[in-house]
Amino acid sequence: MKDHLENHMTQDFSRHNAEVRQVWESYRAGRPWRVPMVLTSVARIWVLDPTLNHAGISWKEYLNDPDLMFDISLKHQYYVSHNIPQDAEMGIPAEQWNIHTEFGNVYEEAWFGCEIVYPEGQIAATLPFCNGERKEGVFEKGMPAPFSGFIGKMLEYYQYFCRRAEGFEFHSRPIQIEYPTALGSDGPLTIANGIRGSKIFEDMLNDEDYYHRLMSFITEAVITRILAWRERLGLDMRPACGGLADDAIQFISTRAYRDKVLPYHKRFFEALYGPGPHSMHLCGNVQRHFPTLIKELNVRSFDTGYPIDFTTLRDDIGEGVEIQGGVKVSDLLMGTPESVSDLTRTILESGIMRGGKFIIKEANDLAPGVPLANMQAMYAAVKKYGIYS
């Protein structure tokens, strides 16, 4: 079977790329003329799509073979740059391809000792190893070293990518390797949820001593790791601005967040970054937490998932905070071009554009097999309804 991407080899993307530059220049200058649109995707959209992955390579094979990961990362980038409509450079890049090692969301939990499993037709996941009565197991293992275990594997892959990229060209362009995700974090409560399972929320109420010991243990390990990686890679040891995720806060109240999680988020930002402004990625039902995060952590940019009430969000957080969010991934996957267009219009006309700090995207992380027609319909709707007067 011939790769259907060959149909795009001769397409001229110069007009698109010129518009994209104008969109982002005006947005960053604080005078947007149109809402920017991005569609975030990782290599799973290539690996888990049999129309692209003709060889049937599994996610387990991909995750455990640096050569496969390198090659598929380039194929994924080529697919995105020739097919997915968004406000990003399309076609063969003017300067270079940018790829990175991609392990999904298992890396921190595996680093602490969780077993990685590979569900059929899905990306990897981890299993809690301190659930039930084995709650002390994480402390018995001891605090993981910054380059040990699964994080050590990430370093090996990153170094391999860098070596392989030397002098290597893909479609006549060099390869730039981006920094690994080990420089960031999925968040202390999310990691604790991975280690302990849902029991962590019982601990939060019924065994506060254990809960705080675990959260402190995780937070200190993550801070130590990130500082060690910065030093290893010769990076700024204390940049002014930073980012964090912690999807598990969707399961708790605003009061529980303030009392039980916010102190660890504060410790993370204070140890690793300057005053900000900072950013956060948060999937799930988290909108109620935004005012606290803005006030207490100086978060000024949120990458959101689903659900979000765009009709109330601007009133909740004000016009000076950036929001990235939009059509939920299940609607993009299973909807029609007409329904996707209508959903996009509804979001854009909700009031979220007020203040000029909105980036529309999928909510959150593009699924394998999303019809190109649905993505094209979303982009067309943005160009029609996302214009600032």
C-alpha cells in the first residue's frame, strides 16, 4: 500500500505559512486579528492508526526500541506537517525537524517503582504498587536518583537521539532533538494517585501523616531530579517562568486543594522557578480551581481539557489569563464536519475571545483516527468565526 501522504508532496504551503506567521506575531504582540488554532498530537496517532502504521508496530515495541522511536517520531512529524490543519508551519520545514523522546505519561510513576503495562490497542499505563496495605513500599524502595530506573532510560534515549541526529537529514532538513519530559512533571498528586491508586484520596482524609509524607517525598524527588537534569544539560538553574501539570486535582474540592495540595505546588515553583508568570496543564473538571491557581501561584496560562464552561470562564478568571482549549477529542473523533464546525463556532462565540488571550485546540491530545475532514472543518470555522473586530 502506498503511503497516502505522497499526495501532499507537491502541495505549496507557502501561503498558509505566511498567514501563520502573521497570526502568531499579532497574538504575541497583544493585538490578535484571529484566534490561533493548534492541534496537539504525539506519536500515538501514528502508532495506533493502522492506516499509517502499515507494519503493525505496537506501542510496546515503539517504547522499547530507540531506533523505532526515532524513525516513528520523524514519520509522525511528517504526517502532521502535511495533513493536520493548524496554525503551525506546514510542509517541509524551512530550517529543521524538531523531535523528542516520547514515553507518554508513565515515566514518573515507573521511576518511583510502578509496573508498566501495555493494554491492547492503547499506549502504556502503570499499575499502583502501594495500594491496599502495602502503603510503605514506596519509602522502602527509597527516593529514586535523578538518572535511575526509567528516568535513566529516558536519558539513554535522549543521548542516542542526539548521536543519531548528528549529520542526519530527513527530506533534506537536519534534525533538532528537543529536551526530554524529565525536565517537567505530571504533578505530585497525580504521581501519588499512580503509586497508591484511589487510596490516596482516603489517605488525604483518614491518614494525613502518611499522605503528607508521601506528597513531600514525591515533591522533593521531582525537584531534585529536575535540578540535576538542568545541571546535566547546561540549562538555566532557575528560569523566571515554569509549568506544571496535576490532573488529579479534578477529584478534590477547592478547600481540599488549598489545604492538601497547594503547599506542594508552591514548593515546586519556589524551588525551581522565579516569580513567573507560570503555566499549567490540567485535564478534567478543574475550572473551579483556576482562581486559586491564579492568585496563589501566579498561573497566567492554562492548557485545558474537558469539561470547560467557556460561557463563564472569562468572568471567572478575567481577560488577562491565557486559555488553551476547545472541542473535546471524542467529538473530533466521532462527530461530523458539520457538528465539529458548530461546536467550534459555539466556543468562539461564548465570550472566551474577550481580551484576546484564547488559543483554540483539541481538548485534549488528538486521538488516533480523527478524520481529516473534521479537523479541516474546525480550522475553517476558526477562520470564519474567530476573527477579532
